[in-house]
Amino acid sequence: RLLGRAVTLPVAHAGFGGLPPITATGTVDELVARALRGRPEVARARAALADAQAGARAAQLDASLPDVTASALYGQLADAQGTPGKTVSGNLNLKAGVLGVQASLPTRDTSAIPSGLSLSLSATIPLLGSAAGTTLRQAQLGQTQAQLALDSASQGVELDVRSRYDALQDEQAALTGAQTTERQARTALDSARARVDAGLATALDLAQAELALQQATLALAAQQDAVGLAALQLALSTTDLDPLLLTSGGTP
């Protein structure tokens, strides 16, 4: 109410604007679908689930790849004293995906050393369980927990929207009753005035009819505010209230 206005409050209650007219558009299932798309707790739960799924996929890939390292060495491997000459070597770790290349160029004369090729392959095979398996199980458990959190958030949002939708329907039904009571009180007042004019009723009867109309009018206004408040709460639960706050000239 105070956006773009001076931060002062009116003295009389009439200075406060009425609740903005809000109408819930769509069926309750459509409202639930909009809430599931827009509510921040559901978005956070979806993001957490996506992160957990990515972690589970990474852990699955890490557990499926063997810890194997292959290396190759080519060049003047060793002379009579076992000292190597000019060599080029490379190694590849399959799990880490790391490729390394090295070259050795001694400053002494190595022309007499014969050349050759050396290949090696090493693998680490766990026999009684591995850290990768434990990490995979933890990642899968985290994914399950994230899915449960998303389901819980979605169910909470759906219950919130449906309960507020039912509350709005109840308030609208009560509004119909208040409107009927106000019309009956107005009709009774007209009848009391006619009977007073005809000498069939007293001024007290007329005053009682006027009081009944005032009470019915106040009850109708209160019920209209209750309907507006229920509509605002429903719009808040479906995130439809956020665009309304950005509309120029709005009063929420």
C-alpha cells in the first residue's frame, strides 16, 4: 500500500483503500499446476534433486571406470651401466582421464646406447569394497532424499492451494447468504415504512428495521472483505500475487 507514497497512515479507517478485486482464474488443478511452477520451495527442491542426480551420475561413472594406468617409454632405455639416454615417455590414467608426457635429453654422448620400447600397465582392483562404491551409495541415498524432499514440497504446495481454494469457495457461499440477508432487511425496512404510513406499525418497529438493515449491511461488507482476503491468500499461494504487485496502479 505504501509503495511510491509517503509513509503516513490515515487517521480515519475510511482512508485505507479496500482490498483489490482478485479473481481466481482456472480450475483448482490449474491453480495447483501454477503453484508448482512458481513456488520457491518447489524450485529449490527441484534444483537440489538435479544436483543430487548429477552427483549420482558422476559417482556411477567413477565406480564403473577401472583404476588403470598405461605407460610407454621409447628411446635409449639404458647403457651398460643402466643409465638411460634420450627417451620419450607417456602415461594415461583411465579413471582420472589424465595424460602425461615426458622427454629426457642427457647432455652426454648417448649415440652408442641402443633404442627400444617399454610398455607397462597397472591396475588397482579392490577386493573387499572400495571408496568409490561407498561414494556411489551415498550419492544414490542423497538422490532418494532429494526426491522425497521434492515430493514433500509438492504435496505441501498442493495441500496449501486446495485448502485456500476451498476456503475461498466457503467465503463466497457465505457472501451469497449475506447478500440475501441484506436484501431481506431492506425489504423489511420498506415494509415497516409502509406499515408506519398506514398506521399499522410504530416508530419503534421502524427503528428496529433500520437497525437490522445496518447490521446486515455491515455483515455484508465484512463478508466481502473476507472473500477478498481469501482471494488474496489463494493468489499468494499460487504466486499470482507477485505479478499483481508489479502492476501499475495496484493497491495490494
